[in-house]
Amino acid sequence: MLVISEALSIVFGGLVPGFLFGLLAFRVKSRWCPRCGESTEAMHHADDR
């Protein structure tokens, strides 16, 4: 039983950070246009506050 719990902790210990890194990479990638490289988010100017 101890071996199974150790194996599960190793597997989930690797899957969770990998999953979170994948989400972050997708979010960062979606900020730029794939054709021109321009940012897809609206720029906020300092004088618009």
C-alpha cells in the first residue's frame, strides 16, 4: 500500500506542475497574433486613468 501511495504522489507531483505550466504557456501564447506578431490585447495608456 505504501508503494502505491508513493507512486501516486510522484505521478501527481509531476502532472500538476506540468498542467499548470501548460495553462500558462497557452495564456501567454494567446496574447499575440500568429500572423503579424502584434499584441491582441488592448493597450492601456497611462493618461487614460
